[in-house]
Amino acid sequence: MTTFVDRVELHVAAGSGGHGCASVHREKFKPLGGPDGGNGGRGGDVILVVDQSVTTLLDYHHSPHRKATNGKPGEGGNRFGKDGQDLLLPVPDGTVVLDKRGEVLADLVGHGTRYVAAQGGRGGLGNAALASARRKAPGFALLGEPGDLDDIVLELKTVADVALVGYPSAGKSSLISVLSAAKPKIADYPFTTLVPNLGVVTAGSTVYTVADVPGLIPGASQGRGLGLEFLRHVERCSVLVHVLDTATLESDRDPVSDLDVIEEELRQYGGLENRPRIVVLNKVDIPDGKDLAEMIRPDLEARGYRVFEVSAVAHLGLKEFSYALADMVAKARAARPVAEATRVVIRPKAVDDTGFTVVREDDGLFRVRGEKPERWVQQTDFNNDEAVGYLADRLNRLGVEDELMKAGARAGDGVAIGSEENAVVFDWEPTMAAGAEMLGRRGEDHRLEAPRPAAQRRRDRDAERDEAQREYDDFEPF
């Protein structure tokens, strides 16, 4: 059964916003007291949060579909809908978030670090929020905005100071078990370690972490064996330790050639050239291993490596080795740049930025893209003529009609607002404002007006009668 997972594909869905409410206040002796529809609630976000108590992505391997809750719709009486609850997904320290194309979206390091993987939709406005001096009684409300849907990839890159690398059965697991309190699986056959192991080591006043990376073999950087699967765990380490087996039973191997092979795999993987290295000659408690270590040590030191002879079984040379690692880790930490205070970068909007674009496609369709027009389309109830007219007015005020004319659009041309996957397509008619007015004076209800005096009503009737008489007198038959 799988107990460690360091790469998963996650399908996240944020909550949709609740619909706004179209309602009119009613009470005794006041049947039409004005609009009182409340706004819909905001949809919940899907948020990744670094949690130090989590060490694997196993939960998301078994349950890759995660969805936040939707916002509640608004209600009459100016009651707003409840916001959807954010979904917090704990991830291990060192998790990298990528999109489907492999582009890095976020690198989550440090307890409590957050990343919004999917943003909840806005709630729709109720007709009370849409009322104005010109629109006193809107007979519509805005729909809630759909939440984001996305497929992301989570990759775990272990956060450790030191990485132990080497061939299978070189003694890495034994070494980490005696340096720290870690209890990895240890056996006398290759590929015993199937997952990275972490151990905490204390040497004097320095505390650092050591990662035991599963065994590498020739071709690991191209996917052979388990190397490619776990080489990413070496990326964050400050110090690399080559653990060489001086008592190997394989006749075609020796410590120096093992070192060359592992270095070649690290070079092909890339990004590790500047990491300081230490060489550990392990299993010197065996007579043949001790002799071989003394034979090859001068050659390794001539290459510039700092060499330690140790035995994880007999606990030989471990103290000097652990203090040497502590010194290298302390130097690496001191060399890191000091984090600067967070700066807020303000990028003002260009004066000629309309917030949308109009592009004529090869098939003659005009496509409108932009945050506002796309959001407005999503929030429009196309079964309500008044809501459609309101959308037309908003698009016209934004300047969409002017840009369509500049792009060469003519009456009857197809116009799409939104992406190819989720667009609203209609036949464009120039002068949206005039076309919208054909729907009547939207949002005005004479029943909400104050009663007119009797004399004013008589004057209005007389004026209407006189206007009708003038039209009759001016009529000329064919």
C-alpha cells in the first residue's frame, strides 16, 4: 500500500457566488414599498496552506477532487446570502504548485504560507443594490459568478539542509539512523528505501536536517530506477553528501566510479553544480573496506573533496562528520541573502486602457475579451428582458460598441463575449442604447411614484387630448 506520495494532480473547484434576489417590500397599507432584494453570498476559495505536521501528499492521491462551498442566494427584506466557506488544504513544507503545462504557480515554503488555488465567485447584486434615482424599481437581480475550476499539479521537494546521495545499499539509511532519531527501513538488498527519510541532527549549537534520498543508479536522470522520482528532493538542500560503499560485493563497481556516476546524474538533472560536497567512505569497520578507503582517499582529496571515513554499524567517525556538516550548514545559512521587507508595487492603469479587447477572428466573428464584460455576461439572466437591457447599457457605457465600430463590425455580424469554451454569441445591432430603450423605461414603476394632485391629473389629461387633436388635424389621407 502506498504510504508516501510526492506528486499528485489535483482538481480544485471554488464555490460559486449566490444569486441576488429581486424582491419588493410589502406591508399593510404599503403594498409596493420599494425593492428590498439582498445580495448573494461569495463563493468559498480553495486555499493551499503549508502545515509542518503534513509530510506527504497521500490524502490528495486518494481524493484528488476538492470543492469549496457555494454562496447562498440573497433574500427579500434586504437579507444577504451567507458566504461560502473557504476550503483549506494542508500541504507539506516545500510543495511546488504547477499548472498543466508545467509552469510554476507557487513555491510554498514556510509554515503557514498560503496560496489561493481557486477563487470563489462573487455574489450577485440584489435589486435593492441595483436601484438608483433613474432605476427606482429594478425587476431583476444579478446572478452569482461561477467559481474557478482548475487542474493543478503538486510536487513535494523536501526541505532539508543536507542530502545523502549514493548507490542503493551504500548505507545511507544506516547513516541517517545513527545521526538522528529517524528509523528508516534497513536491509541488505538494493532499493530498500522507497521514500525519502528525514532526520534532525544536533551538533553543538547547530541543528540541521538530513534527507536520505533513495538510491541512484546510472540513467536516473532519464527515469531509470527511482532516481528521477526523487531527485527533486535534492534541489533545496544546501550540502550534498556522497555516501560511497567501500565494501561492495559487486565486482564491476568501486567507490570512485560510483562517485563519477552519481555526479554525472546530478549534472544532467541540473541546478546542483554550486552545492558544496562531502564524501563519506562508509563501512570502514570491514577490513577490506578500511583498506580500500585508505587507498582511494588521496585520489578523492586531490579532486578537492573533503573525505570522512565512517562506519554506521560501529559508530566510527560520526562525531567529526556531523560537526563538519554543521559547520557547512551554518556557512550556507549565513551566505543566504537577508529577506527584504515586503514591498507593495503599485502599477497604475494606463490612461488608454479600456479594460477589454475586441479582436476579429478568421471566421469573421468579433470576440470581446475582458474581466468586466465577461463577468457581466456571467451574471446576466438572459430570460429577463430588463436584465438583458441592463447588460446592454453597461457594455455601451464601457465603450464596447465604439470599439466594435472601430474594428469594422456591421449590423448582423456575430459578436462573442468570453473565451471559446464559455462565450455568449449574438448578432450585433448598432446603437445598443437605442435598442435597449425599446424595452421601455427599465426599473421605473409608476405605482412607486407619489400620487399626483387632482389639478395636475386634469392638466395632464387635457394636454394628452390636445396632442391627439393636433395629430388628427395634421393627418393627410393618401
